[in-house]
Amino acid sequence: MAAETIKELFEKYSKAVYAKKFDEVLGYYDDDAVLIEKGKSCHYGPKAIIEAIKAYHEKLGKTTTENFNEKFDNNGGYYIYDCNYRTQTTNEVLVGSYNQIWKKMGDDFKIIRDEFTIDSQKAL
């Protein structure tokens, strides 16, 4: 059941991000959440995370993203989503990995850790 719940939440979260509905995206994060671009930067708290996501997507411009090798796991109240992704912009292709840790808090699930890497970046 948890895998389906997290998959559904992740899909709603992703749609909100790509639709730039940042007020909605804000609600997915716990007050103490962190966003990590591995080896580059870290942002603490929902407001800082949203600003980082806005800046990142503004820099990328128009994109299409495909997630693959999706895995879901449940570890004692923590729900983990892992995948690889391929994002194509108008002038490059980014490939990397993505990991989110969600925690059940009352009746809701909240993201407590959100991490991504850019493993390769190729011009078109």
C-alpha cells in the first residue's frame, strides 16, 4: 500500500513542480526538510527549497523528464523513492539519480529529504 501511496504522491508532486505551482509544492515538504544537490549545495526548510527549485527550473527552461528504474521502499515509517532520470532541455540532456524520503506524519506524508545528482550533461 505505501509504495502506491508514495508513487501517487510523487506523481502529484512532480506535476506541481513542472506546472510551477510552487505554493502547492511547498505543502509536500516537512518544516525541517532538506534539498541536496549532491556535491554542490544544500537547502534547509520548505521556503529555501522552493526558491532553489524555482531557480533550478528557471535555469533549465522548457524540459521533458523521464524517470526510470523506479524503486519504492518502506523502512519503519520512512518511505523511500529512488529513480534515475533523463531530462532534455532545448540544448542539452541531463542524466542523474533522484532520491526522496517521505515520512508519515499524522494523516499526511511529508518529504523530509530530497536529493538529486547530475551524473552527465551533454549538449544537443
